[in-house]
Amino acid sequence: MRSHLLNDTTTEHYRRSVTEGVERVAAKVATTDRPFTGVAVDALSPRIEQIDLDRPLYDTTAVLDELEDVYLRDAIYFHHPRYLAHLNCPVVIPALLGEAVLSAVNSSLDTWDQSAGGTLIERKLIDWTARRIGLGPGADGVFTSGGTQSNLQALLLAREEAKSEDLAKLRVFASEAGHFSVQKSAKLLGLGPDAVVPIPVDHDKRLQTVALAHELERCVEAGLVPMAVVATAGTTDFGSIDPLPEIAELCAQYGVWMHVDAAYGCGLLASLKYRDRVDGIERADSVTVDYHKSFFQPVSSSAVLVRDAATLRHATYHAEYLNPRRMVTERIPNQVDKSLQTTRRFDALKLWMTLRVMGADGIGRLFDEVCDLAAEGWKLLAADPRFDVVVEPSLSTLVFRCIPAAVTDPAEIDRANLYARKALFASGDAVVAGTKVAGRHYLKFTLLNPETTTADITAVLDLIAGHAEQYLGESLDRAS
Ligand SMILES: Cc1ncc(COP(=O)(O)O)c(C=O)c1O
């Protein structure tokens, strides 16, 4: 069994095994003609159930054959131009190379003595990102597992910086289109059930600053303490970007921590055309960026950035066995001092390889392409009488619903759209997401693939309309 441990005697086995795996994936990617096979849970689960984990196959090729059956054949393929659903992107090859290197070396970014250069690379990428945001010379941050963790850490710092120890009094303001990790974070941070105050959005799904000003004033008058405003730069559903400069003004006026959740919109930091859409982000106290959403990085790759490095001390604990306090004076850089995690992947390497091979402009161009595609998609939808489209995109999502001719009952329209999404998924021809707008069911394209064309969008819209019509036909048959 020692032959499976990677060391100086097994490098040939390592090379062969990994190459075999890479070959399988490459073959799959080269031949996959749909984003999904449409396999049903009931069909797939017995195949996995029947595998006895206590009876190994002892052979890599046999295991890869088995993997084909239980995973590769029916996986969801994000590189496919008709995968149009969630905020999970196709990935760039330099990042995959980084992934292969980082998992083989297996650095852990908690301490210098488990990472060495890895720590310095991560720090340099944090500085690079902070500069792109414009956070100023005192900025810092750390890589995290994702936007959820980044938001949690930012709100932890905001809580510790808030001018009240009474957790029940603290209030967090976020648009009603903000991400649910804000609510989860409030719960984890011990805030009260009413801690998150939802702020209404305008027609373009951007936080209404007049309403925010009103709520901040009400909060203070009631003797409560505004702890943070979470501005979203790219809402999950609409890609809408809250008015950052106005929010920054209000935060300054009320002395409130400004967090910008740019998990999705961070791609604009590399954009050659649309960087100004996140102007004002430089005034934040903290920022969430998900490179695994709009920098074409594999999951996981995210970071939380802060304007004032000193605020990261709220996440610092010292352990004799890992990062004793004396190491701070010895200037030994232990990233665990800034992180909620202890053992932590060297995810930063993927971004490093990407920037070194492609450059930030390379990423920015890809992101600009998907923003342009969304603008084209919006025009198509707006001109198509079969569909109602919600807002003109600031990033790359389109929220719409099919309005079949002659159907006026909103509940029936809901059912037709729900059916269309399900039928499309089951066919595997395309994958789209769904959401609710004003209580009604809508469909959603999250366009993150520069390979997707307007022809793909047109084709998928036709498929959706076809499934909706089929539902209505069957519905009429049922009624008669
Ligand atoms: C705006 C926003 N913030 C935060 C998150 C959470 O990010 P993650 O899924 O990486 O935890 C998401 C995920 O979609 C998001 O859209």
C-alpha cells in the first residue's frame, strides 16, 4: 500500500495515475454534447448505493471506469454553452494546473511552517486585489472557502467594531435582494432574530438609499445600534449593483461599517469596459470577492478584504502548538492569525497561475464578454412577446418568464414555467435556474460562459417556450 503514498519512489505511479484521470476528463469534455444527461435521482442512487466501500478494486483504471458510471457520465458540465443556471463558472486551464500542483504539494496556509512561499503568494494576491478595489495602504485580507465564509468573517469584524456589546441591539442593513448568507451570519454571530433589516429595492433591483437612510435613522431613534450595511455588488438573482457611493455616504454619516458583497461583481475589478459599475467599492470597510464566480476559477477560491488590517485581529487566537504569540514579534507570517479556518487549502495558487499565464486583462475580457452577451440576451427577451424579462442586466444574469399566448391566470403561468424548467433539466438539453419575483415564478439565466452565443440563448428560449406550451396542452387535456 505504500506505493500509493506520493514520495520519491512513487513519482511514476503518480504521473500515470493523474494523467489517466486527466485523460478521462479531457475525453469527457471533448465529447459531452449536453450539459447534463438528465439522469433522475432514483436511477443514479442505486448505482452508488451498490458499491461496497469495504471492497476496494485495487486498480486505478477499474476505479476510473466505475467513476464514469457513478459520476462523470451524469455530472453537470459547466463548460457546456447551454449550462445557464447558477453562479458556477467554466474554469480556465491555468487554474486547473494550479489545482493539480497545490493538492499534490498539499501546503496548508495556516502557518508559515506549513506553506512558506504559499503564504507570501497568498499575501501578494490579497494586496493585488485590495489595490484593484482601491482600499488604500492599510488594507489586508485572507482567502476563504467562499462568499458565505467571507461575508461571515466581514460581519464578525463589524460586530466586534460596533459600538455596543449588547448583541440584541445590533442591526445589519441589506437589500431584500442580498444574499442569504447575511442572515445566516447574523444567526451564527449571536445577533437577534430581527437583526437583519431588509431594505427595499428599486425597479432595477438596487437598494433604495432613501429607504436605507430612513431605516438607519429609525434604528438610532429606537436606541438600537447600526452594526453594518451590506451593499451587494452583483445580486445573486439580478446581478444588480447597489448604489455604492450613496451607501458609503450614509455609512460615513452614521459611523457604520460598510461591507460590499462583491462575490459576483468582483469580475468587474478586472474588466476593461465596465469597471466603473463598481465605483464606490473603494470606500468599503470590507469586501467579499469570489474568484470562483467571475474570475473563472474552480471552487473554492474566495477572499475577504478589509480596509484596516488591524480589524483582522478579531479573528486572531494564539495556540502554543501552532502560532504562539511570540511569532508575531518574530515577524513570522502565520495566515491563521487572520482566518476563521485552521488547515486551509492553497487556493490562491489557482489565481496566481491564472494571472501569471493569462493576466488580469485576459480574465477581464472573458467577463466583459459574458456581460455583453447578457445585454444581447436582454434585447432578445425584450423583443420576444412570449417572454417577460425583469431588469436590464448590470452583470450577466437575465430573469424572465414565459407568458404563453392566451393564458392570463398567473398561477397557470407559474406552473407552466416551473414545468418548463423541470422538463428542460430532465432532457439535459440545457440547464436554467429559477427564482421568484413579486411572488411569481420566474426563470433565470446566469451567463458565465463566453462560449455561449446568442444562438444558444435563442435555442434555449425556444425549448422553454415549447415545454411551456406542452404543459398547457396537457393541462387542457386534463381539464377536458
Ligand atoms: C451575492 C452573493 N454573495 C455570497 C454568495 C455565497 O457565496 P458562496 O456560494 O461562495 O459561499 C453568493 C453565492 O451565490 C452570492 O451570489
